Amino acid sequence: MGTPKVEPKPELLPLGEANGLRLALVKRPDRDIGDVVQSLDSPTLIAGVSLEAGVLHPDDRGFFTELFRVGVSPFSRDLADCKTLQISLASSYSGTIKALHYHFVQTDYWAPVHGTFQVVLCDLREGSPTQGKVNTLYVGHLRPWRLKIPPGIGHGYKVVGPETGTLVYLTDRFYSPRDEGRLPYDHPFLNYDWEIQHK
């Protein structure tokens, strides 16, 4: 019998520990965009991330959509008793990259409402079944998905297409700079390809 093959341990960049979470960025050897999530129930979705489809109700005056039913839908039921709910709006010009942010305590609920976003998610949680996994989602007015991003998931986006991107988001905590970590969008360990894919 031969000697069993031992897989080398991935190289990690420790990011800190708080709230029972130990976070680290796993060095990715290949420059790519990870797994592209194309369905709400994709088996490649990072553990703990939830998606919900928005529904547009158009008529001859325009359209209407609900963003969140706090405490009612399974997507946001855990916010029913939240005493520190914050609702924010971010508007970013075409081509803008805002990445990579992460939290130890805060959960984000995103609703991209205008433009198209290339969203990147990266599992930073040590011990997670999807540690090191990267997802890419294309969401916005053409795909009105909402995202629930739990603590320990690095997140960011690039506005793709010619229009400004507008994002409405809820957080279950008031903003605290002590809870937010940031990495450069072009960090060599993330090794994410922000260029147009030309597929």
C-alpha cells in the first residue's frame, strides 16, 4: 500500500475573533469569480446566506414591489423583535467597486433596487462547511433578489452596466465601526477577478 496523500493546509490571513466567530481569509490560488449563483436554491450557495425573490407589480403608471416584510417572511423573520434595526440606502456610479466588508455581529439584508450589481460573497468563518468559498451573484432591477448576509461572510459589489446602482439594506444593529472589517477589493488572497468576463 502506498502512503496516503496529505492535502496541504490552505494559507490563511487571520482577521480576528469576536462574538464566537474566528475569521480568516483563505488564499485562493486561481483568479476567478468563484461559483456563480443562478438560482435561489443553488447548491453552491455559501452556508447561512439566504436569498429571496422580489416580485414586481407593473401597471400603466410604473411598478410596485415590497422590499421586506420584517417578522413575517422566513427571510426576515428573525428581525421581528429587533430593537436596533437600521435602514440605509447606498447609491454607486457605474463601475464602482465597494469591497470587501465583513462583520462579527451584524447581519445585512440587501435589496438592490436599481441598476445591476455583481455581488461577491466570501466565507471567512473558520470551521464553516463552506470556509473559503466565493460566490458571485448578478442582482438588481433585472433580477430583484434580496440577500441575507450573516456575520462572517465577506461581501461587496461592483456596479455593472451603464446605470447607477441603488441598494437599500437593513442591518440588525446600528452601524458600529468596531464591528466592521475591510479588505481591499484587489487583495491577493481573495484573488477575485473584477474584469468583464467576456463569456
